[in-house]
Amino acid sequence: MKLTKDKELKLEVIRHSAAHLLAQAIMQLYPKTKLTIGPATKDGFFYDMLPEENFKEADLEIIAARMKELVAKNYPITHEEISKEEARRIYKDNPFKLELIDGIAGETVGFSRQGDFYDLCRGGHVASTGLLANFMLTGLSGSYWRADQKNAALQRISGTAFEAKQELENYVKQKELAALYDHRKIGKEMDLFSFQEEGTGFPFYHPKGAFIINKLKDFIRNIWQTHGYQEIITPTVLDVSLWKQSGHYAHYHKHMYFCCIEEKEYAVKPMNCPGSILIYKQNLHSYRELPLRLAEFGHVHRFELSGVLHGMFRTRAFTIDDTHMYCAPEQLEAQIVSSVQTIDKVLTTFGFKQIHYAISTKPENAIGSDELWDTAINALKNGLSKAGKSFEIYEGEGAFYGPKIEVTIFDSMGRAWQCSTVQVDFFMPQNFDIYYINNKGEKQQPVIVHQALLGSLERFFGILLEDCKGHFPFWLCPTQIKIIPITEKQLDYANQIADKLKDLNLRIQIDESSEPLSAKIKVAQLERIPWMLVLGQKEMDNNTITLRYVDGKQEFGLNLEQVITKAKEVNRI
């Protein structure tokens, strides 16, 4: 759930001021550093700079200590307008600031001061450095001037800041939990996936990870089949002219990959929509076919700077469970209601109970008339209301071609994640001139509803992994049951049980190692296998089983039928 607008603005001012505090500390400690920009961000702030010698992680502690000294001195923060001529004189040795000055309209630029420090700035600061006590530095990474690899390589110091001490403490606790249950750490422990230098930002799925991602697809595919979706597959590489027609080239080309085939330019798809539309256009469609739901597991590629990559949360290639629903205008609200209900069912299946809905409205770079945007936004509002959902409005945060419903879930650590989306699109049907034949025998333009139930499967995988701390739902586990014979004498008995359980499509492993029982149990717990069937001499003699859960709880003297009944119950979705 997003903060109120007032709280957002207050935090932005605090964090922007904290970026200046960081820069002041840097210039006192490392005066030959060339500063560039230091904005507030959604989660904190950063400052990009070119130091004389690269900073190391250990330097962050020194810099933070100087920042605290500056807080204690409580310097007033002032803002004024100065001439560009004076600004150029002040920054004559800093080419980055000179470039910024040249890019500012008018004859003056904003200038802030605090103690011995000054910086180019449009304004928006707290009254003094004493109001910036609740900050922390969070990381050191690489960046490029103007986010362009062709430009100078810089260093970025990131941090966050809050109004109240308790807010910072809560943030620190959440970060500690997140580090403890980092999906990259758990993924390595469970041998699910990896990231290699040979493919920076591209996940490598190991057998167990590939099983889980395919199981997620099976789950979504079953939802599609139940609701009458038709699955398609579209090419990964398409003519660049298609992306210019769709509008993606104008808005996304900096995040796209390109290649040349037989002297013709192609683009690796960053989105799935144009491919779906090309399939729609292959046939003449009647109103009787609508809504036509074309769904695919679209594998998309987007260029991201290495500094912002973050395991499965931010990759350069990912899979979207993307559905494009071609509707008659009068079907729009009903389709939105259906989408919201489906999303609700999907997310609650994975144990997410706190689900927040919001509508993102027309952004500044929007395409299309206000009338069409109003129609689309009202359809989303009415659809959510009819589905019985309360919602917020996020002004100006829609995509360039249409408003959308953003669905946010909250995990077991209280963190918010935006996953599912439902988006109304009047623009693409116009741009690609697609139509259907209505009940009067006339051509009519459909509305496209873009729907993603999980969004990026890779990102959802990471979210789920951290939320359940590696303890996936029983139905999703690569290995559901490990059978542990205490000695070799129980091995035949273990195989008999395994064969019967495998006949029920349960996923079984037998631990045939010669390790002691305690070691076998520890291995199974580290692998997060939910059930262990422990078989000793007593169990074999009595034809029974000891069921041990991953959390250490045990049930003794069960027969195989009882175990099967329990397994069928927890294996349902």
C-alpha cells in the first residue's frame, strides 16, 4: 500500500536533503571527488560521483560518521537562485555540473547551501541538517553518467532516511529479516537457480528450480483452461518496425536489445502485446467469439544496468503470464470483474491474504484522447466495485497506452510487492487497426484488456521463496517426501512404500546413505522437504511409518493408508 501523498512528499524532501548531507560529508572527506546528481528515490536516496580513487564498502562507515557530525552541527539549509555565469565559475572544474547547468532553461539555476557545502538544486529541503538524524547508508555500486554505458563510469552511494527514529528501526529490522531469508541465499542452499558471469542478469534454473517454475506455469495454465483462455506462443525476435508501430520503440528503446539479420533490424521483444495482436489479425472475428482470450508465457528481455540487477527481483530476461483479452466495449466491465476474481483466487492459493488494489491513471506521456482514458478508468473503477474491492487512485502512474489496476500483496515480513495487473487499452486496437464484425454486420474496434496473474514468474518465484523462507506449499515442492530408512535392513521396506506413493504422483526420494539418522534428518531439513518418513526396525516389524515434519513435529505408528490420506489432503490446490 502506498503512502499518503503528504507523507510521500515529506519523505521525498527528507531523502533529497539526506542526499545533500551525504555529498557534504563526501566533499569534506574526499575533496577531489566530482559530484553529479543526488535524487530522492522510492526507497531512499543516492548520489552518483566520480572519486579520485574508488570507494570501498569500508568507507561507508567513515562517511556515515561524518554525516552524523554534520547532523549534530545543525547547519541551516538555504536555497537561492544564482546566475548561470556564476554557477559555471563555481563548477569550472566539474564537467558533470557544467553539463547540467547548460541543460537548465533560463538564465539562473537553483543553489542550496549548508555550512561549507553548496550544490545545484531546484529546492525542496528540510530547514536544517539537524532534522536528518534518522538515516543510514545502504550500499555502494557502479553507475554511468546519464545512465548511459557510453559515458563516464561513476560510483553510487545509496541510503535511506525517515522522519522518525522508529521508522528507521523498523526498516533496519525488515532489512535484517530480508538478508536472513534472501531468495538468492535460499536458492543456493536449495540448489534452485544461479546467476553466472557469462550471463549477467539472466537466471540459470537448476533441476529443482526448473521444476518449480514449470509447476507455476502448470498452475496458471490450469486457470487459463478453466476460464476459456487459448494459449499461444509468439516469436522472441521481431522486425523493429513492429515496435515503432506499437509505440514501444519510442518509450522503451533504451531498454531494448537489437540485432541485424540480413541487413534488416530486429528487436528482442520487451513486451508480448504486438505478437498477440498479429495473431488476432490473421483471422476475421465475429462478436460471437468475444471476449477472445489469448494467453502466453511470454519470455521478454529488457536491458537493465548491472547496478540495479537484484537476483530474481530484477533480471534482464523474465517470463510473464500474459493474457490479451479482445472484448466488445459492452463486455469490458464484466471482463474486469472476472480478472479481479481470478487474481484474488490465484494469490490466496499461495497464502497471500492481504491484497491491495489501486488504479493508476493517465501519465504525462500518455497516448490517446482524454475521453478514451476517462472511459477506461471508469470501467476499471466500476469493475473493482462490482468485484467488491476497495481501491486507491494513483494519479498519473498508468502506462503510456492505458490505465491499469495494480495489485499489491504483503508478505510474511510485511513488505509490499506489486505483482498482478489488469490494463485497459484502446490505443493498440486503433494503432494496429484491428476489428471484429458486430451484430449489425459492421466493423467495430475491440478493447484489449492486458492481464498478468503473477506478473514476472521469476520475480514471483523470488517473492514466494522469501515469503515462505524456502518452505514451499506441499503441492509445489520438487521433493515432497523423503523416505529415511534408519539402516540398510529397512531399504526394501522403504522401496515398497516409495513405489506405492509414486503411483499417486507424489514426488519421493529415498535416503540410501550410511549416515546416522540425525544427519539424514538435518539434510532433509536444509533441503526444506516437508515430510520425512522414518523407518526403523519397529516400523518395519509393525508395518507402520513415523511421519516427521520439517518443523520437527512427529506422528508415530501411522499405516500407509493414513499417510496417503494426509498427502492427498495437502497436495490439493
